[in-house]
Amino acid sequence: MTRALPAVLGCLCLLLGGCSGVTASPPAPEPSTPPAPQAASDPAAPLQRYYDQRVEWQACQGAYECGTVDVPLDYADPLGPSITLDLLRARAGNTQARLGSLVVNPGGPGGSGVDYAARADAVVSPAVRQVYDVVGFDPRGVARSEPVECMTDAEFDESLNTEDATPDTPQEVQAYLEGTAEFQAGCLARSADLLGHVGTADVARDLDIIRAALGDDVLSYLGASYGTSIGAEYAEQFPDRVGRLVLDGALDPTLSEREVLLGQAVGFEQSLAAFAADCVARGCSVGGTEQQVLDAVSLVLERSDEAPIPTSTRPLTQILAVYGIITPLYLPAQQGYPALEAGLTAALDGDGSVLLGLADAYLRRGPDGSFPDNQWDVIQPVSCLDRPSQATVADVQAELAQFEEASPRLGATLAWSLLGCSGWPVDASGLTAPVRAAGAAPILVVGNTGDPVTPYAWAQSLADQLQSGVLLTYRARQHLAYREGSRCVDAAVDAYLIGGAVPSPGTVCD
């Protein structure tokens, strides 16, 4: 029942238990007051009651505070029903030097900002923790904030154990279509009222109400992966309320769903090629040449398609093998490459346990088949509102050659994901338009030259679109940059968040 690869999930290292190799930033510049907002028009009268809120914080999860904010279910009907969003705050360490709130989002779509902020010590540097309250929110439809429901944990787990990610017979194609229809019917049956209101445009409007409820005149924000879409859309809608925005691992808002998936096919294939070269240089257990290593990846995927590969618990299906293979590519090479080599070696010997463990870590699956939140319910509803697609089986079959040329190993899986929004049961306006954020304060966009998930070209494009966009480049093969092991990146982001200083044009970190 799961359709598309959730390939814009951010901050995977946090989900896997934290990143080794993260080094402390050098001393940060002295804090300065965030820029004063330009004159902003007052919220429309029907929304005034929402903007007049203040968060009532209560102690939770040990040293943190939790609260809620109400927002309209439908901004076209602001006097109608409301929904409640959950927030968590990690207070600034130095209240005397406090600059305000730094709202954070880990990506997804569907990542919990509450859980993310509860990892504030890993998410931001010690210097930033001293001067900002780190605030996370669960976006509408996510986790604790009126969660979208489309399938039970058991249904999702069953789909992972049975689904064919690359249908190549009429019977498999029909089963794929039936799975798509069943998932969509589940969303409509369980979450009909919310289903049309979880797009990024609405989340950005919620974010402005959150800003006001926090008592901040401008928004300071750190968004990772899909979280960059929220931040960019916020800047487009509220340019005069932009404080300091960091967009790390950027999505290009002008891309269609097809272009996103094709870009990721290229990105993952390039990362697999880099893995193969590194593996051979180290003395690889799965092949003596780069092509042999890549062939080994193909062989594992082919075998798992023909029949699930046994493990010590449950079999490794094709879709689980895909997740197991892409998971290490999110991580810094020194962490991800050895894990991928071990997984491939074991799978070629007939044991899929290592790849299964990597897939389960990505999916956050518990030993009992449970999942901690609704991440895998909400990815498709958000994606289908933001980037609607009505691709048919014939369209996918026509696209297969191009996708497989871009990625002989993962292209077909990504191409079939195009069917995920076909027949979506609610109307979608989409977000595929450039963002300018005219008049906004400087916005920092961070991109990795070897990011397989949000390719570097997307960060370049977003920085160019934004009137005040500033690009910081990190030469690395992993997803995301800030707090991922680069002292240079951390220092530049800290200087911006704390002192308002943007990197010089063309700044590149190694």
C-alpha cells in the first residue's frame, strides 16, 4: 500500500540514533538582535483570533516544555472549524543573550518537529542552543497534530512484506494499481475532512500563526530536506516577516513530481557509483571493480524481486531491499559505505538481515511491526497536493527507459512511484512555481554537491529564485550539511543564525 519512495525524508542520522563524526563549531560570533520586521499588513480580521494566541507552555519530557496552537482547518473558511498543532520548546541556555525562537522542521513530508526539537542538542550547535529557544511543531496531519490516517500499522507492514516495487507482468501491474486505490480509499475513509488541507501552502500559513503565538516579530527557522519547502513557501507568503531562514538540502519548488523522482534517480545512481569506487579502493568484499560492485547491487535487487531473501526474522522483499540500499547513502561516507558493503555481502550470501535492519531503521519499524507515528500515511497526501500527477500505466511504461538510463538499479522503482497520485480523491492546486520572497531579509540555502536525495542543482535553483537567497556549498556525498560533520558549514550557519552574517558569494566548504 505504500507507493512512492519517501526520498525527501530529512535527518536520517537522527532516526538512526545520532551522527558520529559531528564536531563542535568554532567559537560563534557575538549574538546580535535579529533584523526588525518591515511593516507587515495586519492579519485578515477573521484570522485575528488565531494571531492573538500565546502558547501556554507546560513542562514535558524532562527539561522541555510543550504547548499547542490552534489554526483554521481551511484558510478559505477561517470562521469554520479549527485544528490543534502540538509544539515542543527547548529553552535557550542563556536567557540574557536570547535572540528569540528558532523553529525547526526535519523534513518528510511527515517528520515530527516535536521529536526533532527534543533532539535540539544534536540539531543545532551549542552556540545556537545558548541564544535561541529551539521550537519544533508537528505540521497539520502529522504525528500529534490531527494526524492523517490511511492505513493501520499492520496494513503498512503487510505491504512492505508483499509489494512488488517494479511490476513487470500484467498481474503485478494490476496488483500495484489495486494497492494504490486501496491506500487512497483508506485516506478518504479515515481522514476525509483533513485530506485536502495538509499541503505545504497551508503549513506555511500555520507557521506564521505559530510565529505570532511565540511572540516573535519575525520568523527564524531551520528546515531540512522537505522542511525547506515549508520555509521557502513561508518566505514567499510572508517576506516581510522573514528573520533568519536556513534551508538545508533544498527542494526546488518549480519541479514536477516526475522531475523530482528523475532527479533522485540520477542522485542515487551517482551515490552508488561513488560507493563502488570507494569500496574498490578499500578492498571491496562484493567486487574487485566498480562495475562488479554496481552489478552486485543489481543482483541483490533482482534476487529480492524473484523471491524474498531470507533473514533471521522475516524475508527481505524487493521494496525492503531498496530501502536497505538507499539508507546508507543518506549518511556520511565513513558511516554509510561500510554498512552498505556489509549488507550487500550478506545478501549475496543469502542473508538479507543487514539490509533488513537498515530498512527497518529508515522506516522506524519496531520489532513487533509497529511504527511510532504516521509518517508513511502523510507523505503521499502532502506530495499529491503539492505536486499533483495523473500519470497512467502507459505513461510510466513510456518513461521507464529514461528512468532506467538515469539509474539502472533504482530507476524503475522511482518511475512506478509516478502512479502514487493518480486518481487522488481531492483537488490539488500544486506548488510548482518559482519563489521570489521579494523584499525578504537574506535567506541561507545550503546544498551538498553529492546529495542523492535533494540534488545540489535544486539548492542552486532555489537560491537563484529567492531574491535574497545566499548559497552555501558543501562538497560531500550525503544528505544535509549542517551538524553533519563539517566545521566549516557549522561555523557559517552559526554566524548567520547568531550574528546575521551571510557567507561570501561562492563560499564552498569541504
